[in-house]
Amino acid sequence: RIGFAKIEVVCKHNSITAGAACDIGELISQSGTRTALLMLSSSSGGRAQQSKSKNGGKSVGALGAILEALACTPPVVDWVDVCKEVIIGVDEENDLKPSSLLEGSNATTGFELDNNNLAAVRLSSSSERTKFDSIASKALSIVSLFVSIDCTGSSRAAITPSCKMERNMIKGARNNILRHQQSLRGIARLISDDPVVNTYLKSVAVAQGVTGLNNDGDEMQLMDNVDEGSIASKSSRASTLSSISMSKASSQQSVDELSQSQVNNADPTKSGRQRNRKRKKMMVIREVDDEQDSEFNMPSVANSKSSESPTKSNSPAKSGKSNCLDFNSPDSSSAKPNAFVKKVRLNSVEKYTEKLTLALSRAKIPTLDAKDENNVFKSDDDKDLICQHCQVWGKETLSSNACITSASLAIDAAEYIITGKDSLSGNGADDADMDEDDDDSDDDDFLVNGNQNPDDEVSSKNPILFANEMLRKSGSLPDYSRAYASTLSAILLAHKSRHAGDQSQEVPSTTCHRCITYLQKRASSLSGVIDSLCCLSPKASIALSCPETYLVPGLLKVVADLSFGGDMGTASTSIRDEILTSLKTLTSLTHENSVACEQLVRPHNWDNSLPISMENAMNASDQTTTGVCIIFSYLLKVASTKQGNTSTNHDDEKDKSIERYLYDTTIFCLNILTNIVEMVPHSAKYMIEHITVNDEGVNAITWLSRWVVSTTYGFRNSIMKGSFGSQGETDESTTGGDELKAGEEGNLVTAGNGFVLLAYLMLEDEHSSSSSASIRDAVIKELPFDESGASGGIQYMIKTLKAFCNFYHYSVGDLSVAVIAPIVKLISGLQKLDVVEQRKTWL
């Protein structure tokens, strides 16, 4: 049912709507159905046309009807208070709104353009969610996956484009989805509803009473809630019984129910009493057997009773594996015969699972190799290794090597819609095929017509900007941020279990490798989606950085808690991946985003032992707990690790992996600090200037200058001689002994990013009244200097930056303009500064 109140959408499902969602999922999984759907959409002119039907309702096209179904995704539980406790802390009181949002600058930030007031009402607790909501979510996640795959034109899509008409057909379908705001918000809600994340956050909520959840019998109450009066009409009973009579699993019972209902039709009170007695009888049988209904258990096709199950090579029936959604109950690992299986309850989920399993088997999702030793989802006889949070999968799914949730399918769907690419298809249509423009006439191009939507022109010019802008306007971006923040909270809780011991029964005494691997995979997928949304879209990155979601502090908290207290080489692969993913996301969010950058200069009451201290700190208790300090501390740690690994045997694959990790995290840290200094120069410069490196006892500016200069040691002579970084002398330099040596490319890129950060610190900000003279003096003092003065000092920075730009343009091509243009502006500022410094020496 969909009700409207104060322009808020409330979606609650019953057995009929959940069954309808399963029917749609099974239907849309068929390639022929989707082909017809695309053709019908193209015949309507590629536009989401809406009109009034005879009875006054809204009439939509074929694709529009499917998108309207996605808009009926159930609401999700609001975990924002739990995330605040895990990430920020219950004792910390901080003004969430950055100054850029408090000063009435919404016109520039774009916050008012987000339709957050149209988002679905979020639930205050999981007790408000019924089993039919869960079934509908699973079915709609499958629908979203197949619809999104068809937006890519890959080998998994219904149509792989071979001509211009088919390419336009796919583009039109993708554009229609991006314009349908309600369906985009529905997909965002599916992403937020992750079973593993929910178990971690619910344990905190129950222990702390954050959301007032009652953990006693909530799940049992949901499972025993018989669907009565789901549709508020006199024919609700007949409609329910009629739908049940069509189910194979309960056909005989349905006939009995129908006949008995007809007998008692004259006395509705008597009929109601009889239904209550039958319900109580079922509950008693269930308590005796101590067996939960298989609400979260999707059996494999091989074990299903359906005769319609396919026997294709990718079918679970043939492979013996089950591509399972999160249909497993916590007690499914100890399953035993159910006394009332022969007499299926009215609201049993058995009639839904066969359709969903069949539909999912058609998605051609790659399964993990059962023989892979690194597969963490494979079954294990040691039950102690399965924590209480893993039990949401159940034994059957854990042994199937394919832990797939409705949330993971929705993340894939969002990625395909936003990027227009199918990452799981190795031989899909590439950009050249999709963007190819034939010399043929435009008669077959349904997007080109006199009534063309203005958004089509934007889409044709820059599909990336179009997709990001449509997602932002839909108001779904805060849901992506909340989903990512809740995942980060679950990761922090999973790693905290190592230190919790027996202090709490809600937290396992050992780290669950299976949970951490799943959560990291989810975080990595969300990071990729957010990175795509931030690309060339500052307004989208601002909306994703909404302070109320705690995403930016959550990313910082992961870096701080997982980075310090262990050696880089001994850190597990999962920890390194989590840190790298967090730094990558922070790099994307802070680019030209003052809202995110201001959150990185705000202090937090976190207890992290950082290798730095703050001079003249205004608040001693907060002196090392800002985002700037955390990122700088990690850069310091990575630099120290790289210097200690200079003699490492790089032939070893593990050493190569660590070396790549150190290089990537170094670049990310430098970029994050540069973004902060660029967007909030006054606060960032003050913090960096007053940081002291504890081990060396030097100022952060001095340490940073020395370290960046040290990365240029291999090609310093070339820079000093002037043969490096000059376009006119490139050919001559490559013939001599001063060319860039093999293996030095990474050092050049590191030095280039480091000097960009130092340049931003040295140059005056036109909007700030503070002076950077002390920073300039500290940096110039550490730069190499020659007797002639032509190549040393600031000129050394300029020549290195020119060499970096030339190398970057050579490596990337025309796409390097976005990076090189700001650096050229910095070089111009450094040249002016160099003239001023030379005049000082003359005087």
C-alpha cells in the first residue's frame, strides 16, 4: 500500500503486493520480456509520457510501470543515532552544520535542490518492518538489477547493440530511469537495507537503548504475524484466499480454506473466531518444534519442487550451488523437520522463494570458486568461526559460496545505471560502441525530435554530468551516504571485537573474518558508486557530504582506528583495503567541496595515539583529533614505512602489493590535504603549521618539505641542470644520462603532488587575511639551492611541477587537462613569488 501524508511516501507490503513483486521479478528476469520492454519504451518516443486514464488514474508506459514498482520499495530502519554513537561518541556535542551551510550559501552548495522531503519515511525500529516488506525488497532488488543491466548493453543485457537504433534504445531506457526520481530513491533504500549491517547496529541499539528496540521476541512476532485485513475492503478475505488457492505449495489447504470461508460467510464473527483458533494452533506447533519459519531462507533450485526450474549451465540446479539472497534465518544452521510443513501457513514464504531463485539464476552472476583457498564464504565445520552476525546467512548460504544480498544487488544496479557499464561482463559493449555516431540519417534516432526533452541534450553532451545531476535532484544521495556510514559503523564494531573480550555479550570475542570481508566488499562497492557521483559534480559531492549522515567522520574514524597500533607490513589485507577505500572516498568527497573539508578541520573527542602533537593548541584535549591531523599522521607513517622498505626484495608478490598500497595511500593523503588547504585555507594552514612530528622534533612544514625533496633524489641533477621539465629539450635529455630512470615514475608523481600541496601552503589566499610568510620561509629553507640561483629554491619546485605536468599529459592524454590546469595556475603564482624573493635577496 502507498499512502501520502505531508508529501512523504509510506510503503507497507502485504502478501498480495509481495507476491506481485515476486511475479514482476520472475517476469523481468526473462530476456524476451526485457527486449519487448525496451522496444515498447522506444516506440513511445524515449520520454516518460504520463497521461490520465479513463478512471482518472495515472497512465505510464511499459518501462514506467516497472519503475513505479521500484518506487514501492519499503522504507528502511533509521540507524543515524547508532552511527553517531559509534563514530562520534555519545559524549561529544558538535555543531553539525559547517559554516558554508550556516551562512545562507545554499544557492552555491545546492542543498536546497535535493528533494529530501520526498524521501520515504524511515522506520524508527526494525519491529515496524514485516516479513512481506523483506520479501518485496528481495524481489525489487532483482528487478533493479535486470533493469540496470539493460542500461549497459553488455553481454548480460537483453539487447547487445549492433546498430544505431539499438544504441539509442539503450540510451533512452537509461535516461528514463535517471529521470524517474521515485525509482532512484527506491534503489537507494534497497542499498541501505543490508542484513549484516543491520545485525551489528541493532546489537548496539539494543544494548544502549538508542532506538528503543525490544529484542525479546521481535523476530518471532514478525514471523507469526498472520496477514489479516491487509487490504481495507470487504473483499479482502476473498482476495487473499483466491491468491493462495493459486499457489502449488498450499493448493489443497487453500481449497479447504475457501470452502470453509463460504460456509461461514453468513457469520463473519464466527469466521474470525475460527481463523484465530487456527492461528493459535499453528503458533503452538511452532513453539513445540522450536523452529523458525524460513523467512530468510531461499532454497536452491535443485531442492525446489517446481518443475519449471531451468537446467542451464549457469543454473544452481546443475552447479549444485545456490546464488542466495539474504533469506536465511539465524537458526537455519540447525534445521530439522518441521511438523507443519505438510500444512503450509497462509503467509508462508515458500510460495515466493521459487520465483526469486529462478529469477536470480538468470542474472549470470559469477560465483566464487569453491576450491579457492582465499574464499571466506565457504562452509566450515567449526561453528565457533561463525559469529552471531554471520548466522543471518544460514548454513546453506555459507556453504554455497555466494553470499548475495538484496543490498548488494541494488549497489550493482546503481553502479550500472550511473556509469552505464557492466563491471561483471568482460565482453560487453564499450564506450566506442555506445557513443558511435553513424553518418546515417536520424530517422531511427528516437531521441532526436521536435519535442526533445532538454535533459537529452545534456545527456548527449556529457552522460556523466547528466547521471550525477539526476541522482542529486532525486534526493537519493543522502541515502547513499547513510548506507556508507552505517557500513563503516559495522566495520568499526567488527574490529572492536578484538579488544572487547567478554565485556559485552553482544560483541563476539574474536574478529569474524567472514563478516569483515563482506563488509569491506560492500564498502568498496559503495566507494566506487560515490566516486562516480563526485566526478565533475561538486554539487553531488556536497549532497553526499551532508553532515547529518556522519559519512566524513566515519571515513576518518576508520583510518584512525585501524591505522595506528600495528606495523604496516603485518597489517592484514582487509585492514589495508579498508583504509585505502576510506582514503579514496575522502579524496573524491573533498575535491572542491568546502562542506566536507570543514568537517576535516573540526576536532573530535577520539582516543587515538597519533605520532604528532600540536603546538599552542587552543584545547589540549582535542589537539590531535582533527581530520587534518589524522591524514597527516598517516602520511607520516606511510613515508616512514617506505623508507624502511628500501632494501625489500620486490620480486615477492606480497612485497609488490604492499609497495603499491604505500604508493596509493601516499597520493591519496597528499590530495586530501591539498583539497583541505584549497577550500579552508585559514584553518588548515594553522593546523599544519602548528603540528610537531614527535620522533624528529621538527615542524610539520619542515618535515613535509624535506620528505618531498627526498623523493626527487634520483633526478635532482636533471632538474638543477634545467634539462628536466622543459618541453623544448625533452628529446635531447632522453638521449643523455639525465632522463627519468625506470622505476622513478612513481617518485616523480609523488614529488609533483607534494609540491602542489606546498605551493598551496606558500601562496596567499585572496579570501584570507592571514599571512603565509612563515610557511614560505620554512619551505624555501629546505629546497635545494645552486650558486647561480637559476635552478634552486622556488625554481626547483617550478621545474619539478613542469616535469610532472609533462609526464602526466604523456601518460593520460587529453584527460589530463582537469589536473594540469590548476597546476599551471600554481606555477604562475610561484613564478611571481620567486620574483619577490629574488628582489629580497638583491636588497
